[in-house]
Amino acid sequence: MSTNSSCHLLSHVLYLSGYSIISTLGLIMNIIAIYLFIHVNQLRSPTIVYMKNLAIADLLLICTVPLKIYSYTIEPSTINSNLQFWICNVFGSFLLLNMYSSIFLLTCISFDRYLAVCFPLRSRRLRQKAPWICVGVWFLNGISVIVNSIIFIEGSNTNHSCLNGRPPFVTQKGPTIGAIGIGFLVPLVVMVISSVAMLKSMNQSHVVQEGLVNRVKVIRMLATNTAIFLLCFLPYHLVLLFYQFMDNCFLEEAYQFTLLTACCNTVLDPFAYYFTTDTIRNVVREEIKAGKKFLELSDHSSEKNRPIISS
């Protein structure tokens, strides 16, 4: 991979700012999300199980983002090649783990909503297996990360310079076809088919007609999941596809930029939890009200206890 300065078409300030924002906001928002998922008793549905695992995947990636920030604060030529290798491999592995865990979990959320709306009784047993499905997602993604690490180690034998460049696997057809096909296109097809089928069947669904499932909330959730999916992960996989036909400085810069957009899902996912889950939204509102009331009581108490100074 090239580290030629002529390939750096965008300022490093853009990347430093972007990753810093992602690291700060993502850490705070995902910690809050995990806390709510664990401590709020009402949050126990199969969909919440997927959201909880999604928050954990986001948090794992956020913990490695400082490595990426560090890589943009130095010149690759000034850092030891073994440290370069360690930074690239750790960040790249957690990025792939987060990316494809997010892709499959977002797909699971859409498919779970489809089952809940279209087959509420027949799918009950399958939906209750959400924890085991999440275990399967983590296992499969763990295997893919191990394979990627092996490819990375083999590719590093000829070139250790990987900071601000591209990893070896993006120009290898086998891993790339697997990433685009199994990791992106198959989940996208499942998400689109389940979403369209759900929207068509909601007019005849008993659970919707009886008010057991909120139609507006379901549509909002589908739109949010699809938007996050396409905004964060489509550009990255398009770049992987283009790498099979060309390799130039513009594409290398595009790869770095799409890595940044892929990491944005760690910030966007908590917004999805808030806007698509009534319970979380209500809890957050109650916490804000309680905080305001506490501040008001504190101010009132301080005013009451303040000594009167006579002139």
C-alpha cells in the first residue's frame, strides 16, 4: 500500500476531527444505552437483545478509535514498523468486527420486526432465540476477523507501512467478494424484502389493527435502520468493489474517508435506539425531568440556607 504524501488529498484535520467526535459522542451515548438496556426492566424484548449487542459492538470499536487518531498525528516514516503493524491490525480487526456485527444485527432487528408483525404467534419461539442468534453473529464475525488478521500478517511480510493506507485484503478477490456478497448484499436483500413484506402486511395484521404494534413506530424503525445501513456501509463496500478494477490515489483516499463514515454508525445507532424505542425515550425524558427537579431543589435549598448580610 502506498503512503505517498501525494495520495493524501484531504487534510488530516478532517479525519482527526471526525474520529475525535465519534470517539467522544459514541463513548458517552453507547455507555448510556448499555446502562438503560441492563437496568430498565421493560427493555426485555428480542429486538432489545439485538440492540444491546449492537451497542456492545459499537463500544468495542470506540475503544480502538484513539489508535486511529494517533495514526493521524504522526508521520508513518517516524514510527516503528512493528508498532504500525500492531495499530493497523488491532484497529482493522475491531473495525471489521463492529461493521459486520452492526450489519447483521441491524438486519436481525428488521427481520425480528417482520416476524413480530406478520407472524406474531408462529414466530414467538424463534424470536425468543435472539440471544443465541447474537452468539452466532459474534462467532461468524470472529472467524472472519481471524481470517483477515492472517491475510494482514501475510501481506505485511512485504510492506509494513500501513498507516493511512489500505490493508492487503482489499485488493484480493476472495475476501473482497465475501465481504461484499455475504457481508453486505445478502443482509441488504434480507432487510429490503422483510421491510417491504412488513409494510404490505401491516394493513391486514391483527396486531397492528388491535394496537399491539404501533404502525408509525415500525415504519420509523425501518427507515432509521435502512438509512444507517446505507449511509455507513454502502460507500465502504463500493470502494472495495472499485478496488477490483483500479488502484490509485483517489481510491486510497476514498477508502480512508469511507472508513470514517463506517465508524459513524457508532454514533448513529444510539439515536436509532432513542427514536425507535418508546421505553428508552420515556426513560430518558423522566431522567431529564428528575435532573431538572434536583437542580431546582438544590438551588432553592442554597437560597434558603444562604446567610443574610445586613448593611
